[in-house]
Amino acid sequence: MSQENRFVEMYRLVKAYPNPFGDDVKVVDGFNLILKKGEVVSLIGHSGCGKSTVLTMVSGLNPISSGSVVVAGREIAGPGPDRSVVFQSPCLLPWMTAMQNVRMGVDRVYPHASRTERRQICEYYLSIVGLADSMDKYPREMSGGMQQRVGIARAIALKPNMLLLDEPFGRLDSLTRMELQDVILRILDKEKITTMLVTHDVDEAIYMADRICMMTNGPNAKVGQVLELPLPRPRNRADTLEHPLYYELRGSLVSFLEEQERHKHHKPKATEPDEPAPPMTVTLSEEEDTTASENVTANA
Ligand SMILES: Nc1ncnc2c1ncn2[C@@H]1O[C@H](COP(=O)(O)OP(=O)(O)OP(=O)(O)O)[C@@H](O)[C@H]1O
């Protein structure tokens, strides 16, 4: 990948946690991944493989044991407003309204804007997540989905270089989950924020991402395969599901996860690649669909 395409760079990331005997166990070991500016990458893998560990290391909230993360040309040294995180639970301050919860970060990131401008920024982002009529509600007056919308508005209003989503829809019912997937997709189409999404959900990973990074099982987890998704944007659920490559892409993901499951109790000795694993691309034959094959070529 050329230098100008390297917006987020993760090099040989290692995270070691002490086990109950006091020995360090490398949960993640030699994780390499590069994201282009504006790219959305889903991180998928079996439970406990280290997805959140990678995400929190990139956020700066979880110290890196060794390796480095470079965002927009700067090596990260801790958390910062250039990297917004949305977790499963939005953790809103209960004594503040939706507006005040978003306003806290905005006041910090736009210190030179006037009070009116800062209010307008908050109103804008609360509106695009669908909370125009609920800005003055307190968390106790909002559903889980509404609270998560506030969490998303709070993250995006910071105008981050990178958005880190750690199973952001994990606690929501399936209808709300689908609504919020579309809210995020609309925002990403407009704001072009480079995004990493941790999810367990294969269909969510395909619907949201440009590429899917599949992690091997831990300990010593790393990038197993990277799957390119030649699906057009803006995304639309019906068109995505009907795309001629959809089930082939889904099959590739499921096969990888099944393969990892088989190796759970028979793990080969870990190796340490210098570069990210080569991308895996599913292609259509010309006979299958000529329109879709344009996308394949454009993204291959
Ligand atoms: N603070 C910690 N101390 C010790 N071990 C930890 C700590 N945090 C995570 N781990 C271990 O690191 C491994 C990876 O955890 P992590 O939460 O990153 O996995 P994950 O893939 O995100 O899991 P899930 O999909 O279930 O959320 C797990 O074995 C977990 O028990």
C-alpha cells in the first residue's frame, strides 16, 4: 500500500496480560493492519480472541505492550479526541441531558467557537442521529437505542480522525440494531471517517465495511485473513442482501470462523508476519454479473 494510503497503521501490536500465576500471556501478538483514509474495516473473530484488545489499544485506553499505532502520521501515546470510541453501553452521565452529554466533548474540541456555534454543532449531530425532539431528555427518559444514539452523536461531534466502534449494537433488539446500522452508514457516507468496527455478527460486518479483518484465535492472535468487500456505496440493505456476491462473501467468513473453531484445541505454532496478511477477494465471473464485476475490479 502506498504511503499516502496509510491513514491508520498498526504495526506488530502485542498485548500481554498477566495470568493468575503472574506470567505474561500474549493475547494479541504481531497484529498488523493498515486502513486507508475514510475506510471502514470490521474486525471479526471468535469470542475472546482479542478484538476489543486491539480496538482499545488503538483508542489509547489500553497500553500497548509492544508495537505501534500511527494515526494521520502521528504515533499515538494515549487516548485523544482524534479517536472517538463507541462501546456497547454509551455510559451517559445520568444528571445531564442528551444535549449536555454531547456538549461536554464539543466544548473541549471547539474551545474557540462561540456558545451558539457549539450549541448548533450539538443540535446538528443529535438531529442526524434522529434525536431532534429529544435533546433535552435525561438518560432515564430514553430507551437503550436512544441512549446509544446520543453516544454516537457524542463521538461524531468531535470530528475525529478515527471512529472506533466496539460492538455498538450488541445490547439492542434487532430492529433498533438495523436502524442504528443505517444511521452510522449515513454518517460515514457523509463524513468519511476512517472506522474500525468490532462485531460478532457476520452480516453486520459485511453490511457496514469495505474490508473485513478476520482474527485468529488467541492467545497470540493476529490477522488471519482480510476480505475485500466489493459492494457499492451508499449501502442499502435490500441491495446488499441481493448482491450476487453476498453469499459467497458470507461463506468465506463463515469458513474462516469454522476453521478457527476446528483449530481451537489444535493450535499450530504462531508465526510472526512482517506485513499484513494478503487480502482475500471473492470475484464474480463475467457470466454471473457484468455490473457487479466493475465493482470487483475497482476494489481488487
Ligand atoms: N485486563 C485484562 N487482564 C487479563 N486478561 C484480559 C484483560 N482484558 C482482556 N483479557 C483477556 O484477553 C483476551 C481477549 O479479550 P478481548 O475482550 O479483547 O476479546 P474479544 O475478542 O473482544 O472478546 P468478545 O468477542 O467476547 O468481546 C481474553 O482471553 C480476555 O480474558
